[in-house]
Amino acid sequence: MPVPATVLENDGEPRAIGHHLLVMGAEVFATHPLPPRGVLTIGRAEDANVRLDDLLASRHHARLHIGETLEIEDLGSANKTRVRDVALAPGERVVIAPGEAVAIGSTILMVQQRLPARVRVLRPHGYMEARLEEECARSEATRDPFALVRLHVTSALQPARLTELLAPMLRVPDMLALYGPDEYEILLASTHPDVAKTMVDDLGAALATAGATARTGLATYPRDGRTPEALLACASRRVRGIEHEGSPTGPIVYDAVMERVHQLAERAAAGTINVLIVGETGVGKEVLAERVHRQSPRAAKPFVCLNCASLSEHLLESELFGHERGAFTGASEAKPGLLETAPGGTVFLDEIGEMPLQLQAKVLRVIETRFVTRVGGLKPKAIDVRFVAATNRNLEEEVAAGRFRRDLYFRLNGMTLHIPPLRARRGEIAPLAAIFIRQFAEPLGRPAPELSPEARLILEAYIWPGNVRELRNMMERAVLLCTEDEILPEHLLLESMSAAMTPAADPTPPLATRPAEPMNFARDGSTASAAPLGSAADERERILRVLAECAGNQSRAAKILGISRSTLVLRLDEYQIPRPRK
């Protein structure tokens, strides 16, 4: 089934036609057109050219000078104007560049180049996957949130018409892509969750003007996930109206290693010992944690989950321990924490390796004393919960590096359950795929298609960096794209980016620890394994080849090579390979 790479073409790079001022705050996201020349006053005053609703901003806080250069001047503000993390002295003027942040109180201002209206391109899904990887890597370093939207159009609307309707609502760095028939996905770059929700409502309203209706699913980084697979899975659930994906009634065990894992989990469940579950992202740590709870004497009591990587330290503390009324700005009433809302039950701390050190000390005290004190509270409250934690990090290395408390590690590590990656248990790939196919076909009111032998061979040969979650996402797209009773290789990869899907044949360590060549597969599912690398020159040549296949996309190349992006960067430096420019 052919998929158009673009609906509308735009060959040239647009030239800037001016500037606008972007204003970003806790409850505001606004743009102000700037004149070619002039001076704008910024502050809380009614007569300010750019008025800020920020109590930390002075009435006349700063002045923006627009001409051959852009300059910001502090007007003797109480809380200073900060550029490049340096506070300006009263009356001081500094040159700023487009895209450079200026901090005034809790508000961020940024001058951006204004581009002419441009033709929006509808990308294939492969482009979205590569862009998501880059956005996750960028946001991991900058802590900048972004959003992913899944869109299911429930009335007939041609892709070109949909693109035309949505284009005015999207900004230059945003991306619109085709997920499947009547299924779309949108990346909203550098977007706060509240702003993303408003934009999704606006997108729905834009479609309604053409008589089209749509269901939407919104996932935001880092609240709903920190990997492309997690974000896509979350958005896909929500577009189907499901907040939490149900797990099979029994464990899916077709591998001897996983059979031992489940046996250990069953033994651990019978006691009260704390359990630590380790494994790569997407292997099913939460599913196993819930299974430990369901097999335990606490099964009739609550099972509550908290992702330690999705919240700031302050919010994480409030979610865990609760808070009293007036404990902080916005705390209009008292709220119990998760530890109080699960009496007699199990608390699952996902991504425990991301928890800040200061909060680790407080969690340790709760585990030791079985008492919790709310934020802003004075009286401790007794709790009765069991702790199950999970991480994709090596906590022993984190302890040695001083990023994780040794005493908390020993408290949580009553019993460790290690879930191997999906590539190490290939016997489970086809059975899991069949379960997901039935799961996604049922709401569509159609019989579940079968996996063709060629498609099965591809699935079993692929390296699965996103593990079970990635397999689930792929099967959802395959069911949408398959119109017959059999899933074929073209339903797995529609785009002409098959070079980006070069899987490894066995679960042995990747390039970071061994010079092994991954297997390549053709469209018909056949596989061919190249000879192992024998020298640094061979490894350098392989990296160059994969980079060329990925058009210089380092995140995608690292995924194919079976190494992290940071390891790839080290290899580029080691072999004196110039880093591709974006």
C-alpha cells in the first residue's frame, strides 16, 4: 500500500521577513509582532507595550531596542533582567540574538524570526519516529517539554484537505505525519502540557469547520514518558479512550529465562519483602510489578503507581507525601499523598533511579519508620504499604557515582527481578504480536489478521530497542494498515526508510562492547548476516555507512548500531568523523 511522502511540496528555505517576541509563562504563551525599528517597554504596568501578568516583574521592568541589532535594557527592576543566566545592572543594555532567552521574573521572553506562511508537509511515520528520538534526546538535556498528539479522523477527509486545515494552527518546528488510514500524529515542539491541550482543542475546532470529527490522544514529555515508544503508546491508548492498557490475565511465558523471572516474582509476592525490578525501557516492568501485587496477600488492596521521572522534585514530594493547606502557593486545600491512599496495598515507584537525592533521603526515612509527614505538616501519619520499585539504570553504578543513596538501594533491593530485553527472548515475539493484533482488531469489529511467515521473520530478526512497548506500537499500525486477513512485511514498514530497520540476529552485547555486524533484511523478509568486524577501520566504515543510510540522523544511526547516542558521538570523535549537521 503506497503512502505519500508529502501531500504538498515546499522546496525552498523560507527567508525571514521580520521578528516577533515570544512570551512564555506559567499560564501564558503569546506572540507579539515587532516593528522593524523602535523601542518597546516590558512590564506589569497597563501602559507597557508588552504587558506581563507576573508578580515578579516590575511595572516598567525592561526595554527592548529594535534596529540593526536587538538589545535588552534593564530599567532598574526589583528582581533583575537575566540574559545568559547573568543579571543585568540597572540601565545596562546587552545585545541579544534571535532565539536567545531573556528571563523576567518567572516569564521567559524570546525574539524569533518571523517566516512567511509556508506550505505544510505531511510526513510519513518514519520521519516522525526519527524526530521523536531527537526531541527526547534534546529535552533530556534541556528539560524542555514537548507533546505528541494522535489524531483519528472519524469522517471522510482527504489527507491534503486535513493538512490544509491544520497548517495554520501549527508552528514552524511542529511536525504533522501520517500514522495510518485516517490516522495522523502531530509533534508540538517546546510546548507546555497546558498549552498543548489548548492547541489540541483548537485543532479539533479547525477540523469541525470542514464538518470533520476526530478523536485525539495527547502525551507530553516527560509526564507521560521519556522515550518515543512510551509517548506513542500513551497517545495511542488515549486516542482509543483507554488511560491504562490492560495486561493479559496470565503471564506470557515462552522463554526459560522469563519462566524463572515469574517463578521468583511469585515467591517474592508471597512475602512482605521490598522488590526491585530492573530492565530496559519498555520490557514490561510495570506489568510485572502489578503481577507481584496481584499474587500477594495485599491483592485486594490498592496498587498505586508513580513515575519518579515525570515530575519536578517539589511535585514529586507532594504526590508521594501529600500536603497541608497553605503549604505552598496554590495549595488551597489539604491533599493526602499516594502513600496514604494505598493503606494495606502496594506502591510502585517507577524510574526510581531518576529520583533527586534530597527526596531519596525522605523516602528512606518513610521506609524505615513507616511514618509519613505531609509537606507543610507537623504530625506524622502511620502507613502500611509495600514498596516495589523499578529502574532502567544500573543502580550500583549510580551509587558508586554518588547519584543514588546506598542505604536506600539496600532497602529497596530486598529481591531483584531482572527482565531481559525482548531481543534476548525471541520465542515470545510472535505470541506477543498475536495478542496485540487481537487486542487492536477487536475494537475495529474485524477478525484478527494472521502474521505472514515473512512478517514473522522480520519481527524475530529485529533488535527491538523499544522492547515490548515498541512491538505493541508496531502491531497497532499493522492492524490499521492491513485490509486483508494477513499481515505482510509492507504493513510493518510503509516508508522508504527500510535502511533504518537493520536488526541484530542475536541478543549478545551491541557495538559498545563487541564488534558485531547486525543482520539486514529485505522486503521479502529474507535475512543476511555480514562478517564480524575485524578492525577499527571496519567499524569506522560501518558507522559511516549507517550514517549515510540514515541521512546523518545520529539518534537513528545509534539505534541501528545497537548503542546509545552518546556512545556514537564518542565513536565519531575517536575515528575523527565530522558530526553531521542538522
